[in-house]
Amino acid sequence: MVNNFSAIQTPTNFRLVFPEDQGRDGTMVRSVIWVSNTLDTLGWKSINILNTNDIMAIQLKGDYGNLTIFNIYNNSNNSNSKTTL
């Protein structure tokens, strides 16, 4: 969700996780992940995908091991995300 000021709105009771390179190269951030506030911050971490605002990832850890979740924006005009992965 983007508001009238081109800022990403975060739903109530969630944390916004965005690429570490956000805004550094002037490109729009097109991939974010919202993490519930009910998840202990020691139970997950963000994973930085270098040089892209189109891929975001987090890794959950627990008794089950680790689970990595990716959110990928696929631009239909190029294969940059595929190349980055």
C-alpha cells in the first residue's frame, strides 16, 4: 500500500521490512514484507539481497529449523530479478 506521499503504509500490528538499499539508487522499492508484531524479533531476521529494490527476504528460525521467505517483484520488461536470484 502506497499513500499519497509515495510512502509505504504499514498495517496496524506489523513491522515493515524493506531492502537495505532502499532509495540509494533512486529506484522505487517494489518488494517489502510485513512481519507480525506478535513474532519475537529474535525468531526472524531480514536477509539483504544486494543491489535490488525488487527482492526482499526474511528467515524464520525455530524448532523446525530455518524457513526463508522471498517476496519478488517480476518486471515484465527485463529479467533483473531472475538474474539477481
